[in-house]
Amino acid sequence: MGASFEEQTRITLANLERILRSGGASLHDVVSVTVYLADENDWGAFDAIYRTVFQPPYPTRAVVGAQLRGILVEISAIAALAAER
């Protein structure tokens, strides 16, 4: 895992993208994101990176301050795929 907040955020978002692709989805299918920050003051840095990964209209977001035991950022996402007919 990266040493800086920015590195950890980019790695975490790249991992999220790989997980989505393995399930047949993409970042475009994400409808909701919950972000856990060890330091709530990192919100601006997170938002700047987030806007380079996701496109408008951005998924809804909730940001929570959390004790992450050495991890600086954790991301949970919900993706929605259209049902096949």
C-alpha cells in the first residue's frame, strides 16, 4: 500500500476498478461511494483525485472519519447494472 494519502487513494480506486471489472461492471456503474478517512482534513485531496477517476454525474458520496489502523483511506462502493431482459 502506498505511503502517502494520495498514493493510497489512487491504489484503492484502482483496486475498486479491478474488482468491478471482475464482476462485469465498471466505474461508470457505481451509484454510491462511502469513503472512510483516517484524517478528515484529507477530504480536499480525496475529492481532487475522485474527480479524475469518476465522471459527472458523480456517484453519491458519504465521507466518514474513522480509525483505520494505519490505513489512510478505505472506500466502499455500490454499482448497479441493468437487468438483462
